[in-house]
Amino acid sequence: PEVTARLVALVDELGLDTIASLWSARPAGSLPGALWRLYVLREWVRRSPVTASREYAAGMRLAEANHVIAGVAEPPGPAELSALVDAILTGVYEGDLGVALERAGAFCRVISAGRAELAHESDLADPQRGRAETEQAATMLTTATDLERAAASWRAGSLI
């Protein structure tokens, strides 16, 4: 348990820049690439908990199945999202990597749906901001797909 806790909090100890220098350039379909995405998600939730919970809440009803797969406690506030990303990373090291990656992918799909929904609202007041938020939603959707593909590769025994 102590080793798992240290691995989950790796960014807290080493910093995101150090992890980036190790894994950020690795392909999404590799184990280091998938881990990089998980640690970035965790860091984002920790740095922007209110934004994360707002986007997640906005996407829940639009991506109900993914909300269930992600497994966030309700209501999805900052503490609940922080607990989720820590649980996902714990699952990487103590549970089934495929399940952890799928949960993270589902989480990203809910965030993406929420960002897209909120972008519609922003678009009315500030089209530039709405466009930027739509692009961020698309980026999060790409991350979801990357994580889901990594889970499939892990199960097929081809995650490098």
C-alpha cells in the first residue's frame, strides 16, 4: 500500500515537468504514454477542481453510460473527482490496468461532453471563447480514445 500511494502521488513528489520529460513524447498506445495521460488528468483535477467538477456535472446527463463506467460519487464535486482520479491510478498499480484505463477514458468522455455543452453557452456571449472550449472538448475526446485504445492493447497483450 505504501508503494502504491507513492506511485499515485508521483507527480506530487517529482513534479509534472519531470514526468513529462520521461513520458510525454511517448505514443498514446504505449504504457508510458497512457500513464502520462493519467498523471496529467490527475494534476488537472487537482489544480482546477471547480472547473473539473463543473465540466463533469455538465457532461453527466449527456454521457450517462460513461458516467457509470467512470464511477464518480454523486454529486460530482471537487473532492469526488479527486478521489476518482486517485482511485483510477491506484487501479493501475493494484488492480486491472485495462479497467483503470477504461474508467479514465469514460471520465474523459464525460468531461468532453460537458466542455462541449458549456461551449455552446459561451459561444453566445463570446464566439472566440466558445471555439476554444470546443477545441478543448475535442482534445479531451482524443484523450478518451487514446486511453480506451491503450486498454484494448493491454488486454490483447500488445501495449508496449
